[in-house]
Amino acid sequence: MKKDVLRLWVEDLETTDARQGHGYLAQTTTDYIGTEPSVEYCCLGRLCAIAVKAGVIQPPTWIDARGLDTTVAVYGENDYGEPETAVLPDVVRRWAGLDEPDPILDDGDPDLPIRASELNDTYDKTFREIARFIRDKFDIH
């Protein structure tokens, strides 16, 4: 792991005013008919946004989500060359020094490790709460 990159991620999660979304790295939503779409991010999408800002990857392309009235961000590809919309693309994972595209952040119960996306999507943890898990897991202080 690269603590300097993970520290940027933690600091972003603790201070961002970005809207939190679920299921995708980033997606557009419209709250009301006639309003401009806004972007919602999952915690992994925030790391992708940092990678864009750092010049590691290009800004995302946006594709229509099948059957949904939204578009989703593609920040890169996985190891198989497929567009990645839900977990870290390989280049971002390597840049952050992570072993997996959806890192385990809570392994207190070895029979039930909890990944970043699960904290975000299933357990409905806020960005700030997820930042605490990252700090604890990777000893970022």
C-alpha cells in the first residue's frame, strides 16, 4: 500500500462535500425534473476522482446504465480489458498500492470480511465513517 495516496483518499472522504451514491464508482442523478444532473460517488469513486486530479488517469467517460435513468462513470478497465464501473480500475488500484480492486476494510470477523463497496452500499456508512475504517486498516494517522 502507498500510505501517501491512501492519506489523500482519507482526507478527501473526511472533507468532501460530494454527494454519496451507491452501486457505481460515480453516477449522475436528477433530483427533480428539469434540474441539472448532479454526480454521486461511492467511496471507491472518490479515489478515482483523486487519481484524475493527480494525472494518473483521464477523466471518466460516461455511459448509460442499462434500465436506469442515469449515466455511470467509466474510469478505466479491469485486468480483462473490460470497462470498470463498480470497483477500482487496475491502474488506480496499483497507484494506491492496493492488492484488490475492492479492498477489505474490516476483517475483524475472518468469516465475514467487509469490503469498501459493502461499507458504502450495504452498510450505508458515510464517507467519514469509511475514512475511519481506512485509517484503522492501513494505519493512516
